[in-house]
Amino acid sequence: MSLRVSFELDESDLEHFRLIMREARKVAVQMPPEDVVASAERILAEIGVKDTPGFIQERIGKLRLLIRMLSDIDWRLPHEEAKRVLNALAYFTEPDDLIPDHIPGLGYLDDAIMVELVMRELRHEIEAYEDFCDYRDRNGTTSREDWLARRREKLQARMRRRRKASRRKLDEEKKPGLFD
């Protein structure tokens, strides 16, 4: 038997998470990128060995995609976009988060919520990367460097256009993004 529980975060709740993210970024900006990634990998490793609820494992597991985006040599995420992904991972560098991780069943709930918010904020980057991976998988290794470069350029340009359009929409609605 399963039970579905849902809740809605209103604008003040989201502002609270934005504030926490800004504080985490202040700390993480002074860290080498590999340490930021290692912190996210640590969370992934911890939930793999703990008795963590499936809905939390599912959400936190999405961090793997962000880590792959940064380390995929074929994708070559440009510096500005890599910085956005590292900023998204900044929250996971903080050992003291909203709900202490050691609390059974709920310890990673705040982490799972932050992952959901981050994934929404980075949806254009994620979509472009997933399309790139699909393209790469379908096209094998013939003329690999040329076709990967062309596809990468097209998808990264699309990612930027979509992010700008989303930013304009938020500006029109007078709503800050997670990374503002």
C-alpha cells in the first residue's frame, strides 16, 4: 500500500528556500568546484546506504544528472552554465540544513525539496543535456567530434534562449528565480 502526500509551497516558502540557497552559495563560491560536486556525491552515497524513503531517494538521485552535466567531456558545458549548475549544488555543501539528515524518514526532505526547485530552475539546461545524450547515443562514433560539436552548440544556444524567455516571464511577473 502506498500513500500520496502532496503540499504546495507558496511564494513566502519559496523565498525562504531562495534565501537559504543564497547563503549556501556564499559559502560554496569559495570552494573548489570539485569540493562542491563531492558534497553532492556524498549525499547520494548517504541515501544509498540509509533507510531513506523512496520519494526522497528518487528526488535526490536527480543530482547525478547535474554531476554528469559538469563532468561529461563531450558536453563541455560553458563556464557560465557550469557555474549555474555548481550554484545549484551549493546547497548540498552545507552540513547544517533545514532538517538534520539524521532524522529518520524526514532528514532529507529539505534536500529533496531543494532538488525539485533546482531541477525546475535548470530545466532548460537539463533538457538540452538530455537531448544531447540521446543524440550522442543514437549516432554512434562516426565523425564524433564534428557532429557532437554542432549538436552541442545548437542545444546550448536553445538552452540559453529558453532560459532568457523564462527569465523575461519571471521579470514580467515580478518573481525572482532560485538563483537571484
